[in-house]
Amino acid sequence: MKRVLITGAAGFLGSHLCDRFLKEGFYVIGIDNYITGDKKNLNHLNNNSNFEFIEHDVTEFVKIEGNLDYILHFASPASPIDYLKIPIQTLKVGSLGTHNLLGLAKAKKARILIASTSEVYGDPLIHPQTEDYYGNVNTIGPRGVYDEAKRFQESITMAYHRFHGLETRIVRIFNTYGPRMRLNDGRVIPAFMGQALRGEDLTVFGDGSQTRSFCYVDDQIEGIYRLLLSDYAYPVNIGNPNEIAIKDFAEEIIKLTGTDQKIVFKDLPIDDPMQRQPDTTLAKKLLGWEAKVTREQGMLKTFNYFKGLSQEELHKREHKDFSNHIKK
């Protein structure tokens, strides 16, 4: 039985990856310190004999007994609300955490896949974004803590690949959504869903002309799985190229939820990208992969998930408490 280590296992994507690798017959070791993850995302695996969980901060030395075939590094805050509240931890998990896991992969002779992001492109000057675009990032802006953590992560990964001959894979993840997203994490879809289900007006930042391209989680996991098993060491975009303006998307949510809220506009955050659309030509060519789930199908599944939350979860306004995780 092949063994895989997944960091950020209690997070949105991490927990779905645990499910996928268990389904494929792997022994899965999950690591998370719950800084942004949630125990409930893994509760269904408590009695699975092929799943092992370790509560640990990967910015500290990572020790795993026995062999490892694969490592997937998904430990990182991923929403602006999170990484703006814990900027140092965000930088540390992208640098120290990645360094620790690359060292572990080298010691175990394991292949490692690093979760990067479309945010490495910053506020892009080309559209759609291709893997050979270097990006337009404000290194000292508030979002730089996330953007630069991911850009460094890619750099050190390629250094290990070139210098040590380590088998590496890099996925650049574009906006992904689906069940297990945190309702109050500040990202577009859970924010809109929460507001609609609570009967509140939907908040759009700027004039709503900025665009995003939303990929359903099942498609994203399939792309990541294929990339891990491929022979390609360089970054690959995985996302749904079906682009939509945020204002139009808010109107779609109002229609989907059957509510009659208004759209209210607020100032655009600093360095918020005006366009985000993946060029997935490389993923199609290398992996035979493309997004299959339409936005209409995926949003209905996601809405049904959020609709099933308790009233307490739905109306919980405070964001995640990071005080126990902030050491320095």
C-alpha cells in the first residue's frame, strides 16, 4: 500500500484530497495544526484504518515514521481575511514549512506536490494567465504576505528539483469552491452564500467589474491527482476558465437562492486583482484534464451544503480566532 502525507489535511482542499487518496487505495497521513482547518472536515475518517492524523505545525521539524511515496503540501491560509490577520504565520508556512517538507521528501525519496496559487500572478497585465507569465505583484502590499510566500514556495521547490534531483510537482490553483468551505472566511462564494441565506444584501467590492473563474472542488482534485502522477516538474494551472464579473456572479447567487436582496458596493481592497482567468492549455495537453462541472451544477451543490448548516453556524459572525497560534 502506497503512503501519502497531506499537509493542511483539515482544510477545504486538504480534506477532499484525503478522501480521494483513500478512495484510490493509499494509506493517508494527514497533518494540520487547525490554524484555519476544522476538525469536522475529517470526522468522517475517524474510524478509517488507512487514515492517520497528526496535529502539528509544519513550520516546526516534521518527523514521519516509515516510508513515504508522496507528499502534498497544502498547509497555508488561503483567504484574505485569514492571511491579513496572520501575516507572519502565512509567510512562515510558505517558507519554513515548505523547506521542512522538501527536506522530508528528500530524506524519504518521495515525490512532492506543492500547492501554489493564481495569486502568484498578482494583478495580471496579461489575460488569461499562462504559466510562463511572471506576474505583477506588490511585494510590500498587504496581500504580498500570501503572494510572496507562494512565489518563494515555487522557487525553493524548483531549487530542490534542480540541485537535489527531487521529484517535484507544482499546481497553481485558481478560485475553487464546494462543500467544506468555511462560511465566514471572507472568500467570494461563502460570503455571498452566507449573506443570501441570512437575508442580507450582498456585498460587492469596487464596481463589480472585476472577474473571477470558479472551479468546482471535484474538478480541482482530479487535476491535482493527475498532476502528481505526471512526469512534469514545472507549474501547471488548474482551474475553470469560465470567467464571470463579480457583479454578475452576485446576481446569479440571488437567483440561485431565491432571495430578493440588493447588491451593495464597498471600496475595493488594496491590490485586489481585476482579472483572474486560467489558461489551461498546458493541463489539457499534459494531463488530459479540463473542468467538467458547470458553475450552475457546482453552485447548486455548494448551496445545498451551506443550506444544511445549523442556524448557529449560519449566523456566526466572528471570524476564526488565531490567538492560540500566534507565538511571535
